[in-house]
Amino acid sequence: MHTNDADPRSWLRAAGLRVTAPRVAVLNAVADRPHTDADRVAATVREALGSVSTQAVYDVLNACVRAGILRRIEPAGSPALYETRIGDNHHHLVCRNCDTVVDVDCVVGSAPCLEPLNDHGFVVDEAEVVFWGLCPTCRSRERSQDGVD
């Protein structure tokens, strides 16, 4: 599992990928702002390096996901989001109003939906859980608009 304190260069080397400025910039952008979409990553990389094509950023993101350096999540109705927290079974909370995404450690208690009744011949290696609701900021705004405090 990566942490924001680790060096992206070491992640790339461990995955057998060449260390390049665009790859390091992409990994730094995602580490600095987890649950980031590709457009925001591209803007951050351009601030750091200057001219970098959007396609190059997508290529780096896809290579890093394939290599297991980044995790890609796709909450319904949102673009793909990227994070450096990998190698554990964490889940996500998503605000229905502002699209804020936060990590949630693995579900505790029984988890009947993590093993399908019929796997249809698949070898299941991951289950994704997304909790939806309103974040504290949006709940507070909603209460203020309703005149409730």
C-alpha cells in the first residue's frame, strides 16, 4: 500500500517502469490530491512541467493502473478517479451533492455481498463498495436552506 510519504520514483522502479518526469508528476498529482480525475491531473502536471498532452497523462494513468501503482475507481455518474492507496480492501463514501470522495476502511462485520452466490466461472479478486450520501458540508447547507440549524 502506498502512502503519500513514499517516493513515486520507487513505486515506478518496483513496478518495472521507467522513471520519467511525466510519470513522476502524474503520481505526485494523484498522491497530493486523492480521488482526482484525469483532467485535474493533467492540469496539475502542466503546472509542474509545462506542456504535456492530455493523451500522455491518460497513458501514464493507464500504465500505472495496469502496473498496480494507482487504483482507478468509477463512482456512478462520475469520471474515473485515481488514488495511490492500493493493496488494501478500502471502500469509498461519495457525496451525492458535491461529489466529494473519501476513503473508508474495510467494512466490518459480515460482508455477504463480497462473495457472489454464483461466480459464473469468474475468479473474483476484488469487490468494490461505494457508500452514497451527503457530506457534512452539504448537510449543513441543506439544513441552512431549510431554516433548520
